[in-house]
Amino acid sequence: MSKFLVLWSLEVSKLGPAAVKAVFAMPAYAEKLSQEKKLEKRYHIVGRHGGAWIYDVESNEELDRLLALSPVYNLATYEVIPLAEMSSQSALLAK
């Protein structure tokens, strides 16, 4: 499994009736991904329109697919950051 931090922000200029509907669909989408064990955590970033979600997926392709299925996919910009476990300081220093 691979973990990714995905920071997404809504394009405020694109907000209209369709965007409001898409935003309201996000909690149900998040719940579905959480039940499937694909979404580990999700956070609101204070002062921004969007969020920070931690995905736990099999591959980059799976992450791409899940992002593309997001209700706000065409309304948001995304920053995808791969995550790696930090087991201990000694493990880091050994590299």
C-alpha cells in the first residue's frame, strides 16, 4: 500500500450551483472511501476552500482514479505528496 497526502483547493471563480452540489457530495464520497479503507484521514485546512486527505491506495493509478471520481474533480486543483513511514531516527540516519 502507498500513502499520499492530497491537498485540494476549490477554484473560487468556478463556484456556482453545480459547485455547491459537488461540495455537498464530498462527505458521502469521503465516507465511501473510508469504508473501503482507501481514505485514512481527512482534514479541513483553516482559511482555505478545500482540504487535506490522506489516501492509502495500491498504486498511483488507483489514486488517479479515485481523484478523478471525486465530485469536485473538475472544480479543484490538487497537490499530491507521496508519504513514507518514518520508523525511527536511527533508520533515517542509517541511509
